[in-house]
Amino acid sequence: MDLFEYQAKELFAKHGVPTSAGRVTDTVAGAREIAEEIGKPVMVKAQVKVGGRGKAGGVKYSPDVDAAVANAEAILGLDIKVMSSRSCWSQRQVTLPRSTTSPSCSTAPTAPTWPCAR
């Protein structure tokens, strides 16, 4: 399957797999509405089907609604590699506990003790 993050989250939720709650929009006004509904802090994420969106500025922490709006303005239309972000996903910030013995998924010699995608 070739899915955007929001499509995968909708599919997971449909089948009972826990995901972070959020919504997708293709407008700055929609991002404001979602941020007001979710509360703070909010993560605003570009919806593109390429890796590296965080390093390219496509994932932004928003401590309040005004920051979420500014971040949505920056993300909508942002070119990431060969893709242009036409929508963004906004969700409540989720903090995962990190193990002191497994600093990251990529360097852990065994399965990490905190949730991450492989």
C-alpha cells in the first residue's frame, strides 16, 4: 500500500489499532480549527509520500494555536524532495518514553523497549 500518514491512521483506527488522534486539512483555516479543537501543544505534519519530511521542515511543534497556524502556512505548499505538500495532519503532541539502554531504533541491537516503527 502507498498511503499518506493520515490514511494509515484512519485505516489503523478502523481496525482497532491505537493511533494518535488528529485530522487532516488542506487549508490554513482548517489547521486553525483543528488546533483549537485538539488543544495544545499540536504537531503539524506535511502529508507527502517521501521520507525526510522532518529534516525538510515538514514536521513542526506548535505550542499554541497561533503557532499551529503559522506552521500550517509554512508547510502547505512546501516542496519536500520531489513532492509538494498539499495537506497537513495536525495532532496532539505525543511524548514517548525512551529507554536508557536503547537510544534509537536504528542503533538498538535488540528490540527497543519503547514504541517505534521499524
